[in-house]
Amino acid sequence: MKSFTLYFAIFACLLAGTAHAQMPSTLSNTEKIYGVSKFWQEVNYNFVYLNQIDRAAWDSIYKVTIERVQQTKDDYTYYQELEKMCAFLGDGHTNVYYPQAISQQLMTTMFGTYRLFLTNFDGKAIITRVNPSKKEEVPVGSEIITVNGMPTAAYMQQFVTPYVCSSTDYVRQNESVYRLLRGEMGQTFVIEIKTPAGIKRTLTLTHALSDEQEVFPPFQEIGLLEHRMLPGDMQYLALNGFGDEQIDSLFHAVLPQLYQAKALIIDLRNNGGGSTNIGFDILQYFTEDSVLYGSKNITREHMPVFKAWGAFLTPQDTMQDNQDWGMTKAEMTKAYLMAQDNYYSTFPYEPTKITITDKRIVVPTVVLFGNNTASAAEDFLIYADNIPHFTFMGDRSYGSTGQPYLFDLPGGGRARICTKQDVYPDGRAFVGVGVIPDIVVKPSIEDYITNKDVVLEAAQKYLAEKLATGKK
């Protein structure tokens, strides 16, 4: 879900050194107000979870934001206000995106002679990668305990988390830690760290391009699909994205080997989503069923004349037919709910048919996933929920999927609003909750430092016991 790409070429000379780069300031107050109003309007008309937010508070935020954006000094601070407004909605598929001219000048990990990558471990901001020249001064596993004189948790709660759009608290915290030190070129942070040995150090960090591109430990290149043999006739299959149809041909290339497996691990921990259909096309090879049950889809309906009629109705009016109006009880209810922006309909539902005639792979299978398993990868998990030889292992998934509606904002930015609610076939929620694994396994910071994949190890141990007992 995240991109670590940095755009060096265009701004290399402009952004050199530690002086603040000039953020664009192109928007008039009229355009600023229009952008806020456009976002507010589209949320009211299209946001599928409108019934889950405090409407009075939402309208109040709209009014306050109109006032605040007129005081913003540039386009960056304007978009920060939009992002904060969006974050109130608490949905991972409803977001504000900065214009390219702004995003190119924002930095998260580079501080000139320092490079720091942060990860959330048990609510702590842990430095999990540094540039090699600083690995002794800032050891991997060091915790950031203060930022600009404030305890890290307090700083994050005031200056970072209010701008993070997420459906779940744990992803909101993950993203808040990752973005803890995000800022403009030239922006300075004074942080205090505590090393794994308990030594405290104070660092003054100023965002600037880093000449040292390497990091420690180095990033492992992740392919779209990874396959390898494991001991005990097990095989490992990582599906790292459903956004590229090439994964289908990669899968078919390893299919002959997969047919030899006596047990299988399917890893979705790095799968941020893409196309639900791509995931289903692969999943159908791992079930004996003729159909699979995916999520049910719900959306809002809006018919202006029903909303107009409903404005005159009370809850009591929905209890019976109204002969004077020539409306049935169902129509009266529909009108009343539309006046409240609260009329929902469920799409016709039926399971998805398996279309392949090829041989299936039905062996004890563990599916690994975690907080970064999102969107279409979560749809994969819903389809797989009742496959009897599957066991889910890891941590809760991202907890957000749906169909976003995209639209433009002033100054070159964009926004998206989730228009479709997805639930389990039986109506259970997983958006805002996450898909919950059968067996919870979470890596610790010690596991990270020692490069120990405890989730994969647990899956191998579990399957070895399955094979020993001859159970699926």
C-alpha cells in the first residue's frame, strides 16, 4: 500500500541543502472553499458508511474547515486540512491525495546524513532500518521516545494521527508511526531515542536528500509471485499483489510443481489488493467445491422525489400503507429513510462458480496474512473462509475494501470515497474489523532484529503436525 519511491530528478537542485523548499501557493480562497465543499458534498451523496458517523459533528467539521482553509499559507497546509477532514470519516478506502507538486516535496525517511524507517511494534515507534553509516549510532530496534520535546505517543496523537485515514485502529497506529517524522524539505525534528542496550541519544534531524542510498538491513526484493520448496514435502507460495494480470501466468508456470505438494503455505502478508477476479482465478485451484461464496455488497440509494416525500414523514408513518399518498408501507419506509440519507440496498447475491476443469490442489493449507493484507486480498480471504482444509494464520488483515469513487480537487489533488460496503455472506463485518486469523502469530521486535519469520515457522510446524497425523 505504501510506495517508497522518491522523485529526485526534477527537484534535485531545488531541494539541495536544508533550507525549506517553497511549497506551491496557487489556490484562491474561493478555490479552497470549493474544494472543501466538493468533498463534503460527495461524502454526503456517495459515502456508504454515512450512517456510521455523527452527522452533526461532520457538518460542524465542514464549517470549521471552511474557516481554517482560508488561513492556510500554501497548498500543502490546505491539503492537510482536507486530509484531516477526511480522516474523521474513519475509512481506509476514503482518502485525499496531495497534488504531485506537493507530494514530491514531502519526505518521510531521508534526513541528509541520516535515513530512518519506522515500524509500529506494540504501540512503539521502532527504527527498523537505517543507512549503514549510522547503524552503530542508531541501532536497528531503537525506540523513538520523544519528538520535539513531547513523548512520542502524545506527539503522534496531536500532530500525526488526526490526518491518517483508516478503517481500523491498528492500521491507523501503524501508519501514524510510519509517518511520525514526515514533513517538508528543510523541516527539523529533534528526537530522543533509546537503543536496545538502553542508551539514550538526542538527534537533530532535518529533511534533506540523502546521498547514501543503501539501508541496513537491506530491503528484500519482493516479486509478484514467489514459490519455493520447503522441508517435509511442503511448498510455499507468496501472492504479493492482485493488481497485475501477469501473476496469472506466473502461477500457471509453477502449477505443475504445486501439484506435487503434500502441504501448502499461501502467503498474502505483502498483498495490498488489486482485482478481486485475479485472486479468485487463482483460489479456485485450491478447492474441491463447484462454487465459492464471496462478500455481499451493499450501497446507498438516493431518489430525490422519495427524499422530498420523506421529509414530511415520521417513524410512525412507516408502520402501514398510506392510501392518501398511494404508497405502500415499504414505499413509506423507503421515503423516510431516503430523507435521512439512510436507505441501503443489497445487490443480488449468488456464489461465484468455479470455471476451471483442471486438477485441483486439495492438501492441508495455511494462509498467512497480516495488517498489510488489504482490499482484493481480503476479498480472497472471504472467498476462502469456508474451505475446510484452509487454516488462517498471522495477524488481522487491513480491514478495508470497497469500490471508491474518484474525483478531482483544486490544485491538482484528488480524492476518493467508498461507495460500496462489503460483508461476509452471512452479514458479518470485516471492514473496520479485519479478517481474524484462526491462529494469531505476531512477530516481535526481537524477531525482526534477528530476521526470524515466526509466522512462517509457526505455519511449517502446524502443517508438519497435520501431515504426521494424516489430517487435512
